[in-house]
Amino acid sequence: MALHLDVKRSKNVLVARLDGELDHHTAAHVRKVIEEELNHEWVTHLVLNLEKLEFMDSSGLGVILGRYKRVTQMGGKMTICSVQPPIQRIMEMSGLFKILQMFQDESSAVSACGVAS
């Protein structure tokens, strides 16, 4: 299965919705698209909506951690939302929740960035 990535802007927040599988086959594409969007001056924060993400491997964890580092270096905040149980277990085991906040829905994740959705 492939991955579909949809990005949208909500004020100074980039919202990236992932649908499919984030693995070594799709990680480079996701990294490239999000990095291109983060290069825009208006972007301060990043929200990853993982509602439709069905699979993720260590390459996916690397993409998330790399974007977290980039956003925090820019002085922004990164959150994730709508994480499915199998993906949530992988993130818990990796320790990602020690640095990233998880929210039930996209509007809560955007609001946590200090922006009313």
C-alpha cells in the first residue's frame, strides 16, 4: 500500500494528514513535502493527523523525530492527533510521547499550538 499526504494551512500551522503506510518506501516523500512547506515563512507549527495511518516502521519514526527537531529549532510547536492504537503502541515504545503531545482530534492539536482552529 502507498501513502497519501494531504497538507493544509491553518493560520501559521501546517497540518499534514497521512493516509496509508509510513515506511522506508514512503518516508523520503513525506520528509520532502513537509520540509518544502516548512520553508515558507508563514509556518511556525506542525500538526500531524494520523487518523488514517495504518502502518509505520522506524523510518516513519525518523521522519516524525526529524520534523520535531526542525519545528522546535524554528521556535514552533509540533503535535500529533488521531493516532490509531497500533501506531500509538509503536510511538509509546519509542518514547516519542516524552517529547510530543498527542490529541484526540485535529482541532485540539491545532489549538494546542496556540491557534484557534
